[in-house]
Amino acid sequence: MATTSVALTDDTQQLIDSFTDYLWLEQGRSENTIAAYRRDLVQFAQYVTQQQWQLLTLRKDEVVNYIAHLYDRKIGARSAARKLSCLRKFYQFLLVTQQISHDPCANVDSPKQPKSLPKILSEADVDALLDAPNTEDNIECRDKAMLELLYASGLRVTELVSLTMEQINLNHGVVRVTGKGDKERLVPMGELASEWISYYIKYARPNIAKQQTSVLFLSNRSQQMTRQTFWHRIKYYALKAGVTADLSPHTLRHAFATHLVNHGADLRVVQSLLGHSDLSTTQIYTHVAKERLQQVHAKHHPRA
């Protein structure tokens, strides 16, 4: 059932605008997050309009109907749960601002999530990936520094590409990161990453910079790189290094966390380094490590 051609009223657009303004002003959400919320809300509002319902008087059974509609469109449980989470926040906002008297999402069950573990690169694959750039080339030297920092610190790709010169402290070997919700954290870079960033800043960055800017990792146009551009660079180096494992935008972040846990790091330390607000989010890496141990045992133990 298509909803993309349905026009929204000015009042509906105003409700969505007010909510996204709140996400930016009050909660400090990123542009990417706000854009995702807006897409989900517009899609939902179009469906509500098509069904001749009203956003401000919606009932629980109508929200459930919408979730069922998503399943009919073959949208997975994870995506449906994300869309429901968006609706919960939207209606909580309307409730707090006294635009509605009840929350239609309050007792709607979240779609059950399939249990899945993040895809992890082996330490050998990580070494091959990090050794792939030709550091005599200015752009590839930049990429080498970025890859080393990404694996050494477990940064999100968005956090990495938005770094400024002021956020790097090479003397102390730490990077000051602004993460989700504008929360700051200090993350150690490690010796190798610090050395490559220092080398990049001294020898490669001046040749890339065409203008004065505080952006650390510059694009060809002396601007901040997009996360999509950097992700294309990672795939390029994976192909160059012969790394055939499945990759995702968080591959090196997952590898950073899993390899730490594999080598005995405390889970709360890993939580702090990753910038997770909830330890339960970090606990998935104990399952990854356990699965890896089971694979090693099955492969090498004579009675496995």
C-alpha cells in the first residue's frame, strides 16, 4: 500500500517541524538522526492521512495497524522497531507539550528482534586492511591515519570524519570525541595511531589543504569528508588487501571492541571507550568473544 503520493496538511508539517526542532535544540541529536526521524514521521503521517485518521487523536489499535502495514510491506523487525521508537518519542513530545491527552504508543509491544551478532574482522584481516594504503600518497596517508585511529579508538565513523585539530592531543595520546547527544569523552589513541596522525599532519595534510580550516581529515576540497566517502575508501582498501569478510560502516568499531574483550579488557572500560550509555549495549561483545572461543575449540580440540 503506497503512501508516498499523499500530501500532508500544514498543521501536520508543523507538528513534525516542532518535534525535529526539539530533537535538535533540546536533545542535541545529529543531523543524520533528525533526518531519519523526519523520514519515518512523514511516512507515518502519510499513512495516517490515507486512512483518514488524525495524528492528535490516534488510538493504540491504529498504531498497531500501522506496524502490521509495515510487515505487509516486508519491512524487517529491526526497521519496524526503529519506526515505532520514533513514534514513541514523537507522542511523548506531544504529551509533554500538552498537545494530546494520552499516548497511543504507550502499551504497543515492540517487534521482536532477531538475535544477531556484529560481523567481526579477524586481527589478521585488520592488519591487512590497515597496511593497504600507500603512505607516500597524500590522500592514502590521510586514510592510513584515519584507519589506524578508527581501529585504535573504536570511534563511530561520523565522530571520526567530524574531528577537528583541537580535538587531538598528540602529547597525551588522546582524542576528545563529541558523541551521541553531544556527550564528550576522552579516548586513548594508542602509540601507532598517534604516530600516523602526527606524520599525516606534518607531511600530507599541508599538501591537501587548499584553505585554512580546523578539520583534521581533509577531503580533496579541503572540507570535512562525508561518512559515505570514507566508507567507500574502506571498501577500496578491503579489495586492495584481499579482505573478503563482510564489511559494514561499524566494522572496525566492532573489531576494536571485540579484540579488546578477547584480550581480557573489562566490559565497563569498553563501554566507556565506545561511548555507550547502557552496559547492555556493550554486552553483545561478550557473546561475540564467546562464539569465537567456541569456534576455535571446535576446530582445534581433538574431542570437539
